[in-house]
Amino acid sequence: MYTGRLYFAKQEMTNPLILDGGMSRELMRLNAPFRQPEWSALALIESPHLVKQVHHDFIAAGADIITTNSYALVPFHIGEERFWKHGAELAALAGRLAREAADAETKATGRKILVAGSLPPIFGSYEPQKFDDRRVQQYLTVLVTALAPYVDVWLAETLSLIAEAVAAREATKSTGKPFWAAFCPDDGGDASASIVRLRSGETVEQVAEWTNASHIDALLFNCARPAYVEGAIKIAKETIERSAKQSQCVLGVYANAFAPKSNESAANESISAVDEALDPKAYGHHVGKWVSDGISIVGGCCGVGHEHIRQLKAVLP
């Protein structure tokens, strides 16, 4: 469990930290407004009380860390004009809702809940070819500045390119808060392949080597089916352990529960089908294996709901 410090190092971790699950499906469960192109940002705009309810539900299920509903606050979802007019306001609201939910739990029970500030791929999930290093800091600065007063740790999510992580780390460096990078393995190929790649073509071994060199606080893999994040974390762990200068970052995994689909599918084109076989019990079995292999941060991504997190809380140390 969380020990009261905001810096995480291998030697400080005893029991695994439990992340929350996916925001969008939980909003749909609550009948929140939900459509393209706004995606999960629509509830933030029209029904923010339901966003806070999702945070409360994940906390009640056992999450130690809740993630701000800021993933869809990018021009792809809310439009360029609305981003520049209202992006900072919406990001601040996302941060405040998460902080209020976390603080309410602490006040009621004494339990410390962390808030992770979600930083998405600015130019589109699963589309590393659209990354623009000349413009990325303009957008990240808006999100980081607005979220910073509310978050305990930065979580750059669903990264398909190492340069996306480099940009997010640079944008957050002046805040002095821990930085976690969550990369998304390409889950359209063979899950048993000896080389696991991001959609950029970069290998997980390269990601782990960057982690060693960059001294980030946590390396995670997310938004791919369990077999693919499992393969990625195995390679990352092996790469870090054989390095002459091992990183002290901790490792984490939060898979999605999507049914298999083509690796050419773009994110958020439609509402992806969920694999019904990955119910809370089945997902908990995967997570139990990851923890037994030394993974320190576990949770869920798209399609993983509060009942999945409740199962993790029940079966983990």
C-alpha cells in the first residue's frame, strides 16, 4: 500500500499499488453523455458529477490511485478551437474532481489515495506517425499547468513512440512530481513473439533502455490485451536487470479488456467490443501472475471496470 511518500523506488515497494480502470465504460454504465468525437470529455463538459462518481466507485472498489479524466482533452476529441478556449478550464476541472474524490476518502477513512494526472498522446492514440515535436509542448503545457495543482504523479499514457514519453517528461519536469510512462505494445500480431514492438516499430527493449537512461519513476505498459502487456513487461524487466546501471524505477501493467482486432484499427473510431471472457475473475488471474513476477503497479485500462478492480483488491496482498 501507499506509504505516504510521493517518490517510488524499488526498495520502498512492499505490496502492489492498485490503479483504477477505464473511465469511458464506467461513464457509459452510469448513462453519462457519451459520443464521438468528444468521447469521455463529453461527461466532463455536460455531467461532471458522473465523472466524480466513477472516481468514487474505483476508490470504493480498492484503487490506491485514480486517474484524471483528461485523456480526451486533445484537439482530436474536443476540437482545436475548443482546446485553446476551454482546454485549461476542462483540465483543471478533471484534476479538481479527482482530487476532491481522493480527499473525501482520506477524510472519511484515513486512507491515502493518489491522483495521477493523465497526459495522452497529443496527436492521436495509436498514431505515432502524427507526432509533431515542434508543436507538442504547446499542448502539453496547457494540460500540465492546469492539472499540476491537483495531481500527485504524472501518468503519460498509451504511448506508441518513445518521443511521446520524452515530450511529456520534459513538460512535467519543472513540477517536481514523479513521472510515470505507460507504453502501448502493438497487439495486432503474435503475442508469443520474442520481439515486442510499439506501433512506431520501436522495440520494448529500446523502451527499457530509454527508461534506464532517463531515470523516470515508473515504466508501465497499458491499453493492450493481457498477453501483449505481459510479453512487454517480461522483456522490459529482463533488459533492465541485465543493464550495468539498473534503473530504480518500478514496473507496472494495466491491460485493456478488448476483443482481438486488427492492429490497423485507429483508437476511438468506434466503441470497441469487450472480450467477455476477461471477466473480473479471469482478469484477476492475469494480474496475480504479474504481481508474483514482481510487478509493483497494476490496474486496468479500457473495458476494465470497478468490479475488476474490486477483484484485484480481494486477491492481491
